[in-house]
Amino acid sequence: MNVPLTHAAEGLERRAFTVRDVIRMVETGVLGRDERFELIGGEIVPMSPKGIRHERLKTWLNLYLARNLPDSVLMTQETTLKLSENTFTEPDFVIYPRESGLENLSPETCLLAIEIADSSLSYDLGRKAQLYAEFVIAELWVIDVNAMTVTCHGRPAAEGYGTVETLDRQSVLRPANIAGFEISLSEYA
């Protein structure tokens, strides 16, 4: 049998899935439509359940972005961001040019990915940030819902983001590729 394989942490081979395989598994009911997972390098990775602090901040951020982003960009919440044939993630938010539209969302068109981290902080700041850098996602913000800090990642490269800065709740955040927009977590009640 000639199928792609991955190597798990213990070194054993596992079958590598593609985005197309996962879509078929959902369509046929092998995977539930409501299951939370991402596909990383061909491996299906279950996602942590979301806590109430995560959901409250996500609701506030959704309203803030919808009301304050410039007309030149669009924002979508919890959508599939296909990075390659065997990798997709589901960031809490992606912001992309209006002209390219959601159907053309890709690493090249994603201006900013936002992850809200509660129990997933180390994964979001570690493996997921590395993954986004490798696929040249222009900018990544990881919001730590417990500490109310934002770790801003910029200048992506294969070895990781060239700039990584953690800002406190009072800091004003200005995305590098979205002119005329700023936000501060100090506005979150």
C-alpha cells in the first residue's frame, strides 16, 4: 500500500491524512460535524474544549472587530484555514482583504490570525505559532485570556517569527497590514 505516513512522538508510523480525506470523513459521518480538531502535517489533532472566559472574550472581540475594522478587510470567526494539502487550522479569527474573499482564504491572503488561548496557551505559542510562521501567515496574535496579554508575532520565516512581543492589557495593538485599525484589551470589561 502506498499511502503517506507520519511519525508519532514515540516514533511509530501513522497514516497521514489529507484535507480531502478529512472532508470525506466528515461527509460520511466517520468524524462528527461538531468535533473540534485540526489537521497538522497529516495528523488529526483534537482541540481542547473552550472555557467560558475564552467564549466571553471571543464574543467581545467579534463585536469589536465587526464594528471597527476598515471596509477594506473582512473577518471570519472559527473558519478552516487550509495551509497545505495535509494541514489546516481553525483560528478564532482570520482577517483578510475584502477583495480576495473567504473562498480565497490562504496563507497568502490571511493578514492576521488571532488565537484566544485558555488551556491551549503553550500549544498556541509553540507548535501553532511555528506552523503559522512556516506557512508565512503575515501576523499572529495569541491572546492569553487568563493573564489578559497579547503575544504579537510578525515577520514570518521557516524558522519562526522574526518578532515576538508580549503586550499587556493596556497596550494599543495595531496590525501591520490593516491600516487605520487599533484595539486595546483595556476596552474589554
